Amino acid sequence: MLLSIDYGSKYIGLAVASLQIKIATPYKTIQGEDIPLLFQELQEIVLKQKITQIIIGHPLSLSGKSSEQTKKTEDFIKQCKKEFDIPIFVFDERFTSKMANNLSLGRENHAVAASIILQDYIDRETLVSGA
């Protein structure tokens, strides 16, 4: 199973996908302000869902430049690499939040954004590998 994370300072969107079915689905949105609690919840999800890879959205501006959120996300990615003993991939998420916001789902936009990140990742990996 794959887990995608759309990291935000307040909310973190999660999506999952099976390696066999290769269709990303929103999983849930969790609070992100309490970092120890966040990682405890993520550890539980990784175990429960039998996650073998984590894909984390990397927020850049449309021009490809870093922002304050980029730096926060990069710190989060470093922490994830310490916490989890599975492959962690970083994936460009420039348009996912805008796409999710267009759906007007409120707080659940984060989980939808995570599913868009994950589906893009799956589609590109499938295209590259030819699988």
C-alpha cells in the first residue's frame, strides 16, 4: 500500500492506494499542530494499512521557487525519514491544492489533494516503468 501526505501546518491530508489497483483514494485529514501526536497517528496508519511507501507532496510556487511552506514541508520530510523505515518519495504538488480547492470540500480538501498527489505519482511511475 502507498500513503500520500499533503502536509500543512494545521491540517495534513492523507490518501492511500493499493499497488495492485493503482487508484488513489482520500483516506482522512488529521490535525498537524501537535507533532508528536501527528507522528504517533502516522505510525498507527502505516502499521494498520501495511504501508510500504510514503509519497509526500513538495510545495513549490508555480515558478518553482521555495516558500515558507516549502521549508516547513522539507523539515517534515526529514522527520519522516527518521521516523519511518520505508521508502519516502517527494513529489511536486504545485497544482494539487488548487485542484482540490476548486472542489470546495472544506477541511477534506487536504485528503483530496493528497489523493491527487498520489494518483499523479502512480500515473507517472506507471508511465516510466511501462507497467
